[in-house]
Amino acid sequence: MSETQTPRLAQKYREEIRGALKEQFGLSSIMAVPRLEKIVVNIGLGEAVQNPKLIDQAVNDMTRICGQKPLVQKARKAIANFKLREGMPIGMSTTLRQRRMYEFLDRLIAVALPRVRDFRGLNERGFDGHGNYSLGLSEQIIFPEIDIDNVEKVLGLSVTLVTSAPNDEQGQALLRALGLPLRTAEAN
């Protein structure tokens, strides 16, 4: 995709979704309509204590998936039972905004989630009460950017979609309109 071209989901939000949500919730201003603000992707690597090479693999995988290098999180305090010392790398996270956020969400919805075995939709209970949605993926290999042959260890990751919605109802309406495949409560 060229740098000047707007991501497909961003364009869909501006042209279709924003007006429909404004009408649906009876909002007075277009600025009051819920929007996707950022996507935070995390990988926890407790096993990196025994295998430090795991950090390098995870950084490479996350860079490929997200399109930007993650921030490596270090242990804040030592825990002897886990053989963990203060300052050891134990995870990583990255925050996606604007263009990268919409491109990641588009790939997640259109490519990665359909590759999950026995996928019947995402659980509706992942909302936090403020319109934000979190989901966990058990394998990074569902993303086409990852070469399965070079994967040393299958890693899980968590994805949090942060919206400007004041409640779960508006957040859910926004994410459904963007195409996130949420199961209804009856199907859970």
C-alpha cells in the first residue's frame, strides 16, 4: 500500500461507519462518535528466563506482525522461585496508531482470525466496561508474515483495541461495524 493511500478500514470508518453510529446513538456532534484510538499488542515471555534467544525470536515476529519494533519489558523486581532477576527481559509490547493500527486490524480480521482452527467468532465478554476490547491469540503463526519453518517456539499474544466509546454498547457497535467477528452472548 502506498504512503498516500488511506487504509481500507479508515476510509470505511470515515465514509460509512461514523455517520451510521452518529445516527444510531443520536449523537449531536461527529466528534462524539466512538473511534478506534490505538491497538496495544503484548507478548509475555516468562520462559525467556531459561532461554534468552526467545526474546530475539519474539522481537522479530512482533516486528513482522505489527510493522514496528516492540518495546522489551523488563522485570521490575527479582523473584527467586522463578529464577528471575531484576532487569531481565520478560515480555514486550507495542502500541499501534493511525495507519499501522488500521492495517493491523484489517489483517487480523481478514487473514489471521479465519486461520484459527475451529473459529466461531470472538467472545463478546472481552469488553472492559469502557468500550475497550481485549482478546488473546494462542499462536503467532496465524499471521501470514510469520514463516512457520523459522519458528523456534509458538508464542501467544494479547491484543487490546482501545476506543473512545464511553460504554461497551457503543464500543461493540463500533467494532462490529469495523468487521470484528463477535459472537452474541447466546452463542457463547
